[in-house]
Amino acid sequence: PILPRLQPRLYSISSSNVSSPRHVEITVGVVHATTDDGVVIKGVCSNYIAGLSPGTDGAHVSIHQSSFRAPRNLESPVIL
């Protein structure tokens, strides 16, 4: 191969399975930066996702079990 295979990108699900049990939403910051030399750097996966058309395009995804558990006391502060 000419280029090495890209490593999987991991994103957190930002939607609730209670309100949307059949759909998953993620929040992605699109990477677009310019170096001091004027070279434009675009994130491969974030720009790919940003270019998808909802309802038309899709992407291969897999969902993994999370180890995150909310505290029992719902009044406890949580830093995410």
C-alpha cells in the first residue's frame, strides 16, 4: 500500500438512547488549521463527517460499551 491504513477515530455519543433509541448523534469539531508557514491542515475524519449529507450518506460505525457511570447522587458535579 502507498499510505498506511488510518487508525479508527473514537467519538462520544452526544444523544440520549432514551429520547432516540434508534439513532445515534455525535458532536464533532471540524479540524481546519493553518500552520505558521501557511500550510492548510484539515482533519481527515472530521472533514469527511462534515461533508456527509444527512439522510443520504452514511459511514461505517461500531458502538463499544462504555465504562462511564454517572454518580449515584445526581447532585454530584461531573467533569466530562
